[in-house]
Amino acid sequence: MTSPRETQAAKAGQAPVPGCLSVLIPAFDEVDLLPATLARVLAAPAFGWAKEIVIVDDGSTDGTRDYLQRIQMTWRSELRDAAMRLGRPLAPDATVNATLRTFFHPRNRGKGAAVRTAIAAASGDVCLIQDADLEYDPLDYERLLGPILSGQADVVYGSRFLGLGARRILYFRHAIANGLLTTISNVLTDLNLTDVETGYKVFRTELLKSVYLVSDRFGFEPEVTAKIAKLGARVYEVPVSYHGRTYDEGKKITWRDALAAVWHIVRFNVLPGAYCHDAGHETLRNLGAIRHFNRYMYDTIAPYLGKRVVEVGSGIGNLTTFISKGRHVFATELEPAHLRTLRERFRDRVGVNVGSWDITQPIETGGSPRAQIPAGFDSVVCLNVLEHVEDHRKALENMRDVLRPGGALVVLVPAHPQLFCALDTEVGHWRRYTRNQLASLLQESGLTVDHLFPFNTWGLIGWYVNGVLLRRQRLPGEQLSLFGTLAPILTWIERRARPPIGLSYIAIARRA
């Protein structure tokens, strides 16, 4: 099985580039088991990937800190000796492509805090969380990595309850508590996980670093689950073995943690709060969840679209899904994470080609990896993009140049400069437009304006209240959820009343 980077290298005729797996190990008072844990991590097969082991000592008082400090320079030989003593000798090359990095918290802050420290330090392609107590077996690494390396998943959970892995039988009350927590989490995230509290969670590093995490203790498990669900990550489960410990053997989780988990599930799924470091990406995800509004936007522009369409700044494909039905679409994007999402989302759609285009530069048609794109497009769709471009006149000229004579440019931009606020700055807007400014700009770019009209009247109210009056930097997710619920009624009213004002302008301009 090959990694996405290896697949891309093979297509380009290059030698495969091996990936790196970051194994994140939060440790608290585990000096007795840590040498065995590290030896097994090094021995575990992982498709030949290099391993970056990131250990965070969370204020241990049993000698764990001293042990980690002592082996800083000699960890390769120390772990080889430990593996020999355990009767599990390491292969000769087990430590060749491995690195060990250690971090120390001055006091105990909890698993979540330790994992956050490890995430910040991780530099591999994929992050895997490994508890230091060997309740989870590193021999399951390849099973856990498989769905990510095949390009199917962004996140993989190792479930103790799928039935194929060996599982030590312990406390019935723990199984009941885990089932209740998983059920409550599933109800609120709309995921169908079987084991939300599993210690084995694997993520594409880029995705994990984008998640805004705050829980210090065992609230990490429900928090990260809620937030990857809001980000729309593709989540898989695979069965794993589980060798649980008794309390006499050092198990630390208690009934208080179970009660706290219920609170965290409710807190991170229902109460307001950011879930992504990138406000713009969070807004994209929130808007993408409002399917009825996206359909309304598509229905508004659909009469002006031809059969061959360039979509500029496709984001994660919220509108591409609608535009591509019955059309050939070249979906373009600059952001690498969005490009990957687009390629994975539309990889089986023969009518959709995905590529990168900086619209301040001329397009190179025919650059799709799957099909030649004919020059002279019927339409260019540019929704909520032009305001992100400093040289917007050059961008319009380049979009004009890819149109056939008579082809239509469909552009949507934010309206009313007096509304410019921190919300605009946070999502990367250079400006907002007046009606006359937009019309003049299109005409100066060699385009003839057929239609120019306001759009999204109700959104104007939310933007004014949150951005101008309350000076917020993000649109609250719960407000967007309410808007999504009311969207069928609100768009029905707007469609029929056609108010003379809106949060945005839509312009239809043609090439002569």
C-alpha cells in the first residue's frame, strides 16, 4: 500500500518519497512500562515509513522524567537492550529511520494538554496517538494506517468493540459507561462510531493541526471527535486489540472522568466555540453544511452557466457538487488542503477535473491530470473569491481570457464597504464593493455587464450584528445552524420579494 505522496511521485515518474509517522505518546507515571512501549513502537511495522516518536512527560513523579532525560543521547541502545530483556529483539534497521523527541510539563496537566504539546511538535505526515501503558498494541499500526494511506480517510479510530481484535475482559461497568458516552456523542455528532473513547486515534497531521483543541484532561476524546465531525473529516474505524489494565495495575481513569466526558460531549457539540484555527476554513465548513442555501445560490446562477465551466476558488466543493451535474467542470483552488479535499471528493466523477490556478496569472488549459480541457469555456464561476485577491483587475482579465466569445463570467462579491469589519479581515477580505464599483471594474476589464443584483438579504443582518455591532471575528456556528434550519423559509421569501439590498452582489458579465 502506498502513501498519497508516493502515489503522486509515481505519477510524476519520480522515485517514491517515504512518509513519516509521528507517534504521539502522552506519559504520566509510566516509568515501568515506558521502555517496553517504546521498544514495541519501534518494532511495529508501518509500511516502511520513518517514525518520529514524540513523548510528553506530563509532570510525572515516579522517575519517568528522569528516565527520559537519561536516555536522550543513548535511547537507541537503551531500547535495543530493553527489547532484548523483554524477549522481543529489534530488527537491525528498527532505529535507523526513527527519531525520539521529548518534552516535559512542569506539573501534571492531563492527557489533553500533553497531546496538544505533542501535536504542536509533530512534523510527520500522519499522527498516531499511543498511550504509554501498552493497553493498545503497536502491532495494529498498519491496520490503523491503511485507510489513510489509501486516500479513503482523514481520521481512523481503533475500535475495541468491532469484534476482530483480541480484547481482555475486564469491567462491565466500564463497557456500559463507554457505550453510553459513545451513544451520546453519536447523537450530537451524527457519526456512527462504536468506540469514541478509544485510545487509538490516527489523523492526517495537517488536519489535526488545524483543529482548535482546549481540553486538558480526558475531555480530549469527546472534544476531538466533535470537532473533526464539524470539520467534515472522513472518519473510519478499524478493529484493534485491547489489553486493559486493572486499577491495581495502574489504570487511572475514574467515574469522575466519565461524568466529565458527558459534560465535554455537550460542551463541544452544542455550546458556542471555535473548532478550527483557520476562521475562513471554519466558515467554509459551516456554510457547506447549509445545503439548502447552497442550492439556492446555485439555482440563482444556474441559468447563466454553459456546459463547460471553470469554477474559481472551489474551496471544498460546496457548490461544485451542484455545478458539476450535467456539465464538464474544471474546479480550481490554491489552498493545498482544499485541493486535496477536492481531488478526493470528486476523484470518481469523470466530468470534474481539479487543478491549481492563481487567477492573477494566465491559466494553462489542458493541465488536468485526467483529461484535456478545451480552450474557450462557456462560463467562469467566481463566488466569494475576488475580494480575496489584491490585484482584482488582473484577476478579472485572466478570467475573461479563458471565456469563449459570448461566454459568461458569474461573480459574487461582498457588498457595502461600510460593513467591512473584523469578520472580513479574519477571512482574508481585501475589500467590499459598491454596486457602481463592481460594474465599473467589470467594464474596465473588457466585460459587458448583463445583470447585477443583490443577494442574501438575511445574511446582511447577521454580518452587521456580529461584525459591526458585536465586533466578533467569527460567525457563531450555532447562528449558522439556525440559519440553515430557517433557510427554506428565508430563501423562499427572498426569491419572491426580491429585496433591493443584500450582503453580496451577483454580477453576470460577458466577453465580447
